[in-house]
Amino acid sequence: MKIVSYNLNGIRARLERLLEYLGEQQPDVVCCQELKSAEENLPRKEIEAAGYGALWHGQKGFNGVAILARGVEPVERRIGLPGDPEDVQSRYVEAEVNGVVVASIYLPNGNPVGTEKFAYKLAWLERLRLHAAGLLAEEIPVVLAGDYNVIPTNTTEDVFSVRAMADDALMQPESQAAFRTLLYQGWTDAIRARHPDGPQYTFWDYQAGAWRRDAGFRIDHLLLSPSAADRLLDAGVDKDYRGREKASDHAPTWVTLADL
DNA sequence: ATGCCGAACTTCGTTCGA
């Protein structure tokens, strides 16, 4: 069972690329982020025609998440992260697919540091920590897949240049501490579990020739609950899709789990 | 200190992203 996290940077702008990915890789589940599309403009027919059921959470202009499932309809568990009724941003959706609970997460970027945006990011991380604790308590297979907008460590394994990113919200000690606190609840960072050493970048900026220079960083993560981690076969980044025409600035990041 | 690029709305500039 291949489960993918894919920040699309616009599902309508990226539709051809996404359909190509579905056709070539035949992933079982794709957790999409940054749809940048209102509900009424989502490409529902095209995704259905590709053989995928979907749970959508769109938003006009920005954000937006979805879970696509090959050959089945994802069973909705929740739309939106609990903990703040005032929060109207579409950043969380959770469903059950073939016995596995899957979440598609688009964590706030948080730049610039020291603003309300950064405070919102940290508050969102705290809300995620609380919700994730409840998921672990269920003792079921869970995959928390998404763009976390957190570079886990200040090493070249996670970021091309610690210095270049030092003032960025993605690499602040508070952001990293919150991510570690989440992990230490008992989640497995699937990419690192399978690839303990070496860079595993998932994002390369469009600017300044970042892709050409391999100036990337690792911010798309798949966290596995213990019973999901027991089934972990492999994990990786489908990096070559970043180099194609009209690519997203993120590459699809994935795990494969053993079937029961 | 800023733009570099790209997407979408606020639409031929502005806002956001990372």
C-alpha cells in the first residue's frame, strides 16, 4: 500500500502533472496539500475519471487539502483540526482507507518570525499535538502525511544551508521543538527510519536556481503510529517529478506499508 | 536589505508561499 504526501502548489495548475503521477505510480492514497482552489472549482470529475475517490477540503485562493484513494471512497473521519473554532483555514482532513487512518496536513508556514503568523503556526502545532495524542490512544494504524513546514534538524541531511535558513520560521528552535515533541509521543518519521543518513529533500524553491543547485530541504513528512510502523516496507521521495515541466516546488514523498 | 519564481485573486499589480 503506497501512501503519498504531495504538496501540489495549485491543483488546477498542476492537474496534468497530478494525473500523470497517478497513472505512472498507481499510488493507493495521495494526501494533497495547497490545492489553492475553492470547493466549486475542484477537479472532481477528472480525479474520479482517473479511478480515485476523494475527500476534499478546499479554500478559495490558498491552502486546501484532500485525500485521494484508488478505487475506493475515503471514509471521512474529520474535516478541520480541532481546538480553534475561529480557524477557517483549510489545513487538515482525516479519513479511513482500507483499515488505515490517513491525515492530510498543511501546517502553517509561519513567516515572518515574530508575527501573528508565527504564533498561529506554533498554536497549530500544539493543536496537532493534542489531536495526535488521541489518535495514538486508539492504537490503530495511522499515517499523518503532509507538508509540516518544519525542517527537523540543523543538518545538511535536512537542509542545504543552515545559514541561509537560520531566520526562517521553518527552522526556528520553537518549530523544531514542537515537531520533536510530536514525534516523541511515539510516531515514526518514516523517511528517516528508512534513510538514517544523507539528504532526503522534499522541497526546492523556484527561485535562485534552487533545483539546479540541489538547494532543497526536508519539510514533507509521513509520521506513522506504532502499528503502522510495524508494517513499514519502504519510504522515499519521487524526486524526478520536481524536475519536470510545470512541476510543483515539492516532490511526492511516500511510504509503502505491508498489506495485512 | 531585497529580489530571484510561480499561482491565484485583489487581475496587468498585489499577496502569499518557503
